[in-house]
Amino acid sequence: DKVLAELIEPYEVRAAKLREFLEDVKPSLCYDIVPLVDPYGPSVTDPDLQCLVVSEETRRGGEAVNKKRLENGLPELALYEILLMKDPDHSQNEEEKISSSSLRQRLLGTLLRPPRQDPTLPSHPYVIGLTGGTGSGKTSIAKLLGHLGAFLIDADKLGHAVYVPGGPAYEQVVAAFGAEIVNEDGTINRKVLGAKVFGNQEQLKSLTGIVWPEMARIVKEQIREAGAQG
């Protein structure tokens, strides 16, 4: 549930930065850096640990660690609570404390760039592609752009439209995957077709090789239509 989890640095990078920090603070310090593969890490299994440093917002987690240690027959850890550093430069939408979430939000801003000028591309219409996984917000952003006057092209709908009966890819898809994918009314049974291609890279490549070029052709037609409409 981290904000912008995609921008979290890899574990190896984070561990290297932590190691550099520890050596800078106190070179003689002995330490182990371990990845946490569960909410507790070694805190509930290591009998040699004596203290756990927590903050006001993580104290309940420390108490949960002690409860788990008692269940495992280990002595409780001393909980040493520290104050969190305030970020004097945080914006209205960021957390008041110094936070990696705030840093990732700022990093996102550095990834944004003005439109790239390409002399081989026409200046009009300007085409924006929305891509992302299920639930990433493509539909919401498309609706927002539509309210602002954008001409919307839904690739999902086009993908289904190209192999409806009479569609440009219908006969090719049936020829490639067999009559068993066709319903009694002549439409293609998407569940049967899906069962043939999902998990089979060769079959999936065959389907996309038929459908995608037809989708691209229709998209280009619709872009030209949008340009003609201004």
C-alpha cells in the first residue's frame, strides 16, 4: 500500500545506502542488514536482540513484536521511542515527517517531460496513449480527457470489434483457431478462445498477429477522423 511503489529503489540500492550511512556515523559499529520478508523479520526469533527502536507511529508494531516473542518463549525487547524529523519543505499534499513517500512523489515530477518535438510527426492531432494494468486508472483518465474535449479511442473495444462476425479479423481468427470457438449465432466465444491462448505463448502470438494489425489500422483511421474534426 506504499505510495508510488513502482518508484521504490531496489533492495540492493537501499541496503548499500544504509551501509554507507552507518559507516559514516560510526565506522566501528558492527551491524547486520537483513531483508524483511515478513512483517517481523528476525525480531521475533533472534534470542540475542535486546532493544527495538520505534517511532510514535510504529510503537504498536513494536508491541506486536513483543507479543510474538513471548509466544515464541523469548524475552520482551526494550522499546526505545524516537521522535520523527519534520520536513520543513514538505508541500501541502505530502506528509509532515521526512518520508520516502514524499521523495517518490517528487521523483515522479522529475520523470514528467514536455512534449517531444519530432519533425517526422504532424503537429495535429496530438496523440496521448494511456497504458497500464487492470485498475490503474486508464478509464478514469480517459473520461477526464474526454470532458476536456479529447477524442477517445478505446483499444479494448476495438480489440473485440475486429473479430465480430463481418469484422476484418473474424475469418482469420476462425481459420487459425478452429470452428469450435464459434457460437451457434456465429459470434466468437471469447472464453473458448481465451482458453486456447492464455498460457500458450505461441497461440497468443498467433492471435495478436491477426488482431493487432487490424486494430492499428482502425486506430489510424480514427486519428485521421479526429484530425478532420479539429
